[in-house]
Amino acid sequence: MHLRFHSAFGKLPATLQSALRPYIAAPDFPAMLTAEQTAAIRQLSGLDDDALACALLPLAAAYSLAPISHFDVGAIAQGQSGNLYFGANMEFSGVPMQQTVHAEQSAVIHAWLRGETALVAITVNYRPCGHCRQFMNELNSGAGLQIRLPGAEPTTLADHLPDAFGPKDLGIATLLMDQINHGYQLTLTDKLALAAANQSYAPYSNAHSGLALAAEDGRVYAGRYAENAAFNPSLPPLQAALILFNLLGGDCMKIRRAVLAEPQSAILSQWDMTRATLAALG
């Protein structure tokens, strides 16, 4: 079991520890549980979907990188498939606060990058901020997405974001997590960055972009741009890649190489911000 889990895992009920151990003790635990694994854990622990997601929050929060706020937040995204995806907030010293990743964003993007095509619920250990509510409003789950908090009855995104402004107000029919391929072609050695750009979500600017990060151990993590109707909650491809980098055990201070793929003719570019953030990370 990774050291990051030891404290949180030790505080879980014994029955849940026993049910989780076969999965979370694996050295390559992928920060997610499949529908089949989740069903087995529910049966052994006696917890329902709601209670299990809430019980897993301390483990999700163990992925938090919060050198600025020292405020660890965890989130669990439940996919339509039944899979559970972990997420946590990420902060980066030396770069503007706008580059921060919120826990809800982390869990959503994690599910999206894994191929999940819709979410039914987000569980988080603190009430979602306005930034995250607006970000989740871009999802194809719509206002019916369930928001779950420890010790509270489930609510919906509509309850947290009444009279919302979103993609439908701007005539956008293809939403975040809908499957798409923009069809860009280019002769590249790093095909992951191009594939990520082709699956990115940028209906407002059409400035599709993807990024691949290579770690010192040779593993590569790809992230896609996720745009927002309110613009500011948009998540750059670098942050999306860093989410996977962190959740799969990588050290964000030990990036060996980065490749950014975006159209030269795009109305906006991720280039300068990506270089600046990577420089701050070392």
C-alpha cells in the first residue's frame, strides 16, 4: 500500500478495510474502482453507494497536493458504468492561483480520460465552490447530476446552481464527456498528444489542444483541454495531464518531457502558459 494511504486507511471501519485491502494494497492501484470491485466492496462492507463513496473520501484526499492552502479536498466521481474515480485538489507553488485544480475537476477529468462517457454523481468532502459548480454544469449529465456530501441528503447540481448559464444557452449540443474526434492529422512521434487534442472539448473557441507528459520512469500521461461556457473555469490540457500524473503515482516535480499539440491557427494558445507552469515545476 502506498504511504499516502496509511493514515486514512487506518481510520476506516475494520469491515471496510478488509473489503478494500485487496485493491488498494496493490502497488499499482489506479485511483479507481471498477463496477465489479465496487459491488464486491459494498457486499462485504454492508455500505450502499452513498455511504461507500463518502467513506472513500479520506483516501481520495490523500492524493491532494496543497502547498499553498494546506487544505486537502477529495472527490469521488461515479460513472454511468458504475466505476468510481478518485480526485483531489492540486496547487502549484510559484504559478498563479488560476492554475489550481479543484477536487471535483480532478475526479471529472480522471473519469473522462479513462473513457467514461457520463457521470451520475460526485461525492466531495466539502460543499462545491461556485467555480466547480460552473465547471460541472458543462457535463452531459446536466442539472440532474447528484451531489453527495457526508452527513447530508443527496442533492442535484440544479440545487447548487439555480438559473444556471451553460452550454445550452450558447447553442452547444455536444457536451463534456460526449465522445468526439476532431480528426486532426499530423506526423508526430508523440501520438498521445495529438489523440488528446482530437478528443478535447473546446466548443467556444475551437482551440482544441492535448498534451503528453513523460515521467522519469518512461511512463507517459496525456491530458485534454476542457472548456467552459463561463471561460474562466476551463481546465488546460497540462492540468488534465497532471491529474493523471499525480493519481497514478507520478511526481509532478519530475517531468522529463512535454509535448503540446494544438492548431497553429487557433484563436487562443496554451503554449506560453504551459511553458511557464512547467518551468515553475522545474
